[in-house]
Amino acid sequence: MATAREAVLSALSHVIDPDRDKDIIRLDMVRNLTVEDGRVSFTVIVKEPNTPFANQVAEACRRVLHERVDRQLEVDVEVDSEM
């Protein structure tokens, strides 16, 4: 079964930026999202690259996608900064 883009976005909405108290979807931090053949790839854009959130967001995204979408999903996350 194909992974739906909507399911990925819904799952990622559970990743919260604690400094801004909103999820990464609402904050428009997810860019270049592709969903195809059991693989998801995207970039998370953070305001400041050396914060605890920036250091943990990729793993948080992988975890929430495996828990809420598909444990077998291949997840490729890059973290970049606005700078």
C-alpha cells in the first residue's frame, strides 16, 4: 500500500518546536517533501542550527513517522537552517 502524503503531514504535525510551541507543519518548517514507494524524504528548516531542538528534530521525525505511518517506512530527513 502506498504511503499517503496526508498521513505523513499528519504524523509530522506531532513534532513540536518547543521554543515556538507549534508543530513543524504549522510553522512551515518542512520543505521538499517527497513520498513514494515506501520512502519519505524532506528537509526541516530550523531557525537556529545549534539548539537542542535542531539537534533532535530529525530523529523525532523518524520516530513519529514509524509510529504513526509505517514501521517499515524509509525516512530521509535533512536539517538545514534559515541562515
